[in-house]
Amino acid sequence: MSGFDDLAKKAGDLINDNKDKIQDALKSEQAEGISDQVLGAVGDAVKKITPDEHDGKIDDVRANIDKSVGNE
């Protein structure tokens, strides 16, 4: 487990040292396009396996997640 703990610490340090770059990447136009495609596909897949009465809630969840990624 020591190796895993070291890897986790290094990953945490990398994230902490690059927070600004990570935020910039998450708010980029490219991230917006990718997130729209992924969220759209996931939302459509979930709608296919759930009753239609849940479509509105699925759309709400998708919209809330979309607000956190990209620039729109």
C-alpha cells in the first residue's frame, strides 16, 4: 500500500501545484465541446433505460454538471 500512498500523494501535489492551469483547462472552449458531447451521450443513454417521467430530472442534472465545465 505504501506505493499507492506515494502515488496518491504525488497526484495530490501535482493537482495542488497546477490548480490555476486545471481551472483554465476546465473553463476552455475545448472542454465545453467535449463536455457537451459526453453529457449529451450519457443523458441520452440514461433516458433510454429510465421511464420517460424522469427525462426532466435527467436534463436538469445534465445542465447543472454542464455549468461546471467549459465556458458556457
